[in-house]
Amino acid sequence: MQPLQSSAFYDLHEIITNMFRRLWSGLPADVSFPDSLKGLGYVNIARAQDTSGRLLIGWVGRYFVNAEDEIRSIENADNYFKFFINRNPRINDRQRFHFDQAVEGIVHRRLEKEGLCRTLLPLGTPESEPHVPIFVSDDIQTKSRVVLIFGEPTNELGVIARRVAGGPGGLDKGSLVSVVRALKEQRSSTHDEACPGILLANTGETYWWPEGKRAITITGSSGVPLPSLAHRGVKYVPTLNSVPGNETAKDHVAYIFKETLSAILAKDATIDILAIGTSCELVERFLDQDANWSTWGPRLRAIALMGPVYTVEHLANEGFKDFLEKRTCAYLVSDAPLGTPIAPPGGNPNESIAPLGCPCFSSSEPWYTEVTLIKALVPVLGYLQRVALDPDFENEPIIVTERPRASSPAAEDPWEKLGEHEKPLVTVTDPEWMDKERQSARGQGNGDDVERAPGLDSDDDSGDEYRPPA
């Protein structure tokens, strides 16, 4: 209830209202970066705000692609991308968002130069409507063999590993550009010398960004521009941020098989599948369904899985499980030399590898699943080529050699062989003396006046009764 205008408290009420009034325009504006390597850079420590509250940032460094195809700093060519450019984590995230956009743009332009066309899903969707882009060979309808590639659902279209594309290794090596170029050197079959067709699925960019009129990754959605630097984020609204038929990575895999392949592939074209990380499970679960396997099983020639974890115990389709054992290979995270057999289809408990249903080999990558394809690119594509050139191909039984286990010399040597300085100090104490010392410590005396708890085997339950203090 407001005071009357004639009241002496009216002026005080107006003063207090104006004193604590806060406007949205008073918040600092969100920071912005250009979507180009030259426009990105380090943030100057000196900064100021203009009259509208917009954050003014001075750039003291930018990026370029050097002769080794690596992104380096113009200010210091020995430095790679620098994420921590400011104490405000929002500014760091915004720079990362635009850096990823810039890298993706370079990768897409290179893929187009290799003869791939950008296609929007759902098919026939205009650029202004929610869509998920994919890349397909411009002559894919004439190909007798097509390689279908599913990347990690956390990465942008065409990117294998950000840590390689934006760091040591370079853009081609860290993206599917290197894979596309290698596949263009292969043959489709023994009677078709033409290279296979290529389809790059997009399991990562399923989040529609209305303001940007494009699809981005779930991780990237946290870096989109906000009304101010103080806003915490945007809420996911399915009607605004989803793409019909491609709401999730799982839905996208189903759409690729059920809608896209049926529309753009020749009816007699065979299919090879290359999947990375989580996409391995998505593809396996889709093909394990009886209806899907009966449709696509006869057209599959080979499958290569990079870092799968979905065990064969979860599969029910016997035809698909037989295909995994005979025409599928997996390359896992392992520190063993490249190509070392590390597990048969039934798994290898010594290496903590569950039964994956197919022969497993080492990728020589000890840490990151997304890097397995980069490390094992040559043998993986070689496997797909061998299967394509041999109609009767079946996996040969592999022999897994157990690696030698490191052992401690101290555990092998008997007690007598150990030196006196290597043996632990062992003493023997008289039990009666120890009991007296314990009682003395508890009762600060000889222990006669200390109330003792009943033994574990005692039948005396008098201690369970409540006794008031004397």
C-alpha cells in the first residue's frame, strides 16, 4: 500500500524506490568475438565500459594456420590456442565458442573442395528452418559402395578431435578431411575402380540455435550470446531448439538410415560403417532391432568401431552378432603398439575388456577415445578396403598374447634373502602387561575402579537398562 501523496512519507517512499531500482540496461553487455581466426585473440588486461555498459576489450594477439597446418598465435608462433584469456569464465567460453565455429568453417570449406556437398536434414528443409547439416559426395547416387561415418556426438560436423584440430597435429589430421582424402584413394570393389561414396553424419549438432539460424552441439549451446554478461544461460525449449526427426543423436542415426540413405543411395549400393565413441553404441542398438537388420543387414559389407563399450550381452539379434564376429573390427584405447590384438570377440579379462562381439586391436592411443581414429586411420581404412575387395571375407581368429606383468622383487624374494635394513620392525609384547597399561590409561589408576564393558560372549544384559546417576 503506497502512502498518500499528502503524506510526509510520500517523498521518502519515492527516494527509497529510486534508490533500489535496477534496470536490465544497467547490466554489462555480453562479450562478442568474430567467427574467424584472425579476429580471435588474447584479451588485454586494460579494459573499460562505454556509456551503454558494453564491455570494451582490446586484442593483443590473433591466430593463423601455419605451414604445418596447425593453428598458432600471431603474437607468438610457438603458442597454440589459449583458452584462459580472462578471469571471467564467461569470456573464456565465448571465445571458445567462436573459435570452434571458426575451425568448423575451415573444415567445411576443405570438405567441399574434396567434392562433398552440404545437405540439410530433414531433406528439403530451407536454411532458415531448423535443420541438421550433413556432408555427402556430390555423385553419391552413382556409387556402388558408400562409407557412412558417425563421429563423436560431442563434436562439430567434420571434426574428429578438437584437441588435435586446434592444437598439435593440425586441421586436416584432427578432422575428417584426412579420412575423406584417404577414402578417395580406395576402390569400391574388384569390378569397380571408382572411389566409394562418402556420407558424414552429424550426431553432434542436434541443438537448434534460432538466433544463429544453425545447429550447434549441446556443449556449444552454453556459449551462445546472452542478453548480458551476468545472465547464466538459456533454457532448452524443445519446440524452439530441436530439429524434427533429429532431436537427439539416437534420432539422427535412425533418420540417416530410414530416410536419408533410402533417398540418396543407389538401390544396389553396399554400405561400410565407421563409428567413433558413443556413436558405436547408437549404431549397434539401431542395427540390433530385427526390422532394421532385415532391411540393412544384407547391404552391409563391414563395420569399424573406434572405442566401443557396448557389450554383446546387450544384443539380441543373432544375425547382427554373427556379422560383428565375422565382418567387424574394433580399435580400442590402449598403450600397446598399433594393431596389437588385445581381445577376441569374447573379451579379455586380463586387459579389462568386456566381450564386444568382434576382434579388438590396439589403437596405440592410451587416453582419448576421439583420437583412436587419428592414430589407427591406416589400418582401419585398410580393413574396410580388404572387405570390399573380398566378397567372402571373414575375420581370422586372433591370438592375444598376454603382456608381461611387472612384479616386485621384494614380493618374490623369501624372508631369509632380505637384508636386515629391508625387513620391517617387528616387536612382541606381553598381553598381560599390555592389558594393565590399557587399564591404567583409561582409569588413571590401577584399573580397579574402572567399569568394564561386558565381553562379546557375555549374557549379562544389565547394561541395557537405564540407570540414573547417583
